[in-house]
Amino acid sequence: MSTESDPRFRLAASQVLEERATQISVLAKGVLDVTETGAADELWLASRRLRAALEVFRSCFGRAQYREGRAEARRISRAAGARRDIDVVIAAYESVGEETAPAESEGIDRVISSLRREQASANRALAQVVHGRRLQAFRVRIEEIADSAVEADAADRAHDYRPVETLTPEAIALISKRLARLRKEAVDSLDPEGVDAQHRLRVAAERLRYSLELTGDALGSQAHTARRAARGLQEVLGEMRDCDLAVPPARQAITDLEAEDVKTIIDRARGSRDLDPILVQAAPNRAAYRGLELAVVHMTARRQMLYERFKRLWHEQSRQGVWVALETSLKVES
């Protein structure tokens, strides 16, 4: 059924955009407090949901309005996501550091200190996006886009809102595209070495999930089942990505510590014709290496466990026919 001019679909578009803009405004108020480690993550997810809403209801807006709304969502998503990623890595190292002997925690402390500086820089960039005037301008612009979808005023929209029960052909095509991308990326993601494909699959699962959050009532029970399945994939693949983010800082710190020790050993051997192996035992950072190497082992082992969980989850979803059922539902609606 075509609903290009269906007032119920346009009403839902307006209501959802306003609700998501409000959510972002509320979350932004405390996001600069780095002691609240979940704040940036929540804002990041809210901005991703706003973008998903703009995509689902794209036929309700003009091209320029859609692009402006998407640009606003991207701006917040990038800034919040950058802070969120650093927050997650810091938390991972703090967790490992709590279980590391004091003599071996120097390297971990060093990584955390470096990450804190990156966090402060990311927070300053985020502040430029969520400060009062900028956030107010964002809210006004999204409300203008929401208003363009319907002729009713805000009070009427709030009173008349109903879940989306019918979809436009454009919305169905979008969900079909999201499903096809997810299934395509899964092929390479099942390879243990398919790290890039696994990250792409995480994004595909996220986009499909958020699209189905808005359209599930129109598509039926198969869509709600697929939404829950996509969420499961998004979560486990997201944790795998967090492990991937956490390893490079330790690798870089080890490289830096090695360079320092090489310089120290050469200085101590100055005047000798060759390097006495005993000097290696006096390398000042030798204990720090162990803590960092154990942190890498921990992150790598955890990622391997998460990968096995992901693989089991995908095979179980495929065995249950989750994606085939959604595909069939989409064909019926189109």
C-alpha cells in the first residue's frame, strides 16, 4: 500500500523526530562529565537513532531538509562517538589495571594517562557541538523539519500520534536494502580474520535494528523477531570492536617503552666495544612491558570469546529462519 500522502505516516514522522530531538537535548546536558562514562555512549546511540528516523521517513521531507537533518545527526554522532570510544578504552584498562600487580601496572597507568589527554581533547570537540546555542539551533532545525511533514500543530500531533501501521514503498525498500547489506557482510564476517567485515556487519545490524524499531508494527511479528536478532548482533559485534580499539594503545606504549630502554642501555654501554647482555636486565621499563602485554592478551582472548559467541548467534538465527522470514514479510508488503 502506498502511503506517500498518508497523514498517519507523516504524523508519525513528525512525532518521532521531535521525540528524538528531545532525547538528544536531555542527554547532552550531562555528557561533558567524564565521570559519567555512559553519557557519551547514550548520546551517540540517540544520534544514530535520529539518523535512522530521518532515513525511514525520508519521503516526508524535502531533499534539502533531509540532508540538513542528516548533517545535524552526523555532527553529534561523530563528536559523541569519538568521546565514547575513548571512554570505553579507558574503562577497559582500568579494569585490567585493578587486577595487575603494582610492579607491573606502570605501563597500564601510562596508557591511561595518555588516553585521559585524548579524552580531554575529544571532550573539547564535543563541547563545541552540545553547547547551549549550538544545541538550541539543532533543536529548532529538527523541529522545523518535523513541522514540514504535517500541517497540524505540535499539540495536535502529540494527541493524535499512533504507531506506524502502514509503510511507504521507500521505507520498505530501505529495510530491504538494510537486510541485504547485513546478509552480505555476514559472509566475510564469519572468517576469524574478517575484522573489517565484522565492523561493517555491526553497522548493518544497527541500521536494520533502528529501522525496524520504527516499522515493526506495520511489518508484523517477523520484524520484531528480526529487530531483537539485529540487536543481539549489534551488541556482540560492538563489544568485539571495543576490544579492537583497546589493543593499539598498549602496542604503541610498548613501542615507546622499548625505544626509551634502547636509549638507556646504549647510554649505559657508552665507551664499550659491544653491548653487554647484562644491561638488558637493568632496562628501567622491563616490568611495565609485562602489564601491557597481559592487557593485550586479555583483550585478544576476550575478543576471541566474543567472536565464538557471534558465530553461534548468527548460525542460530539463520537456522531459525529469522532473516528469511523478514525478507518474506517485506515482499508481501511491497
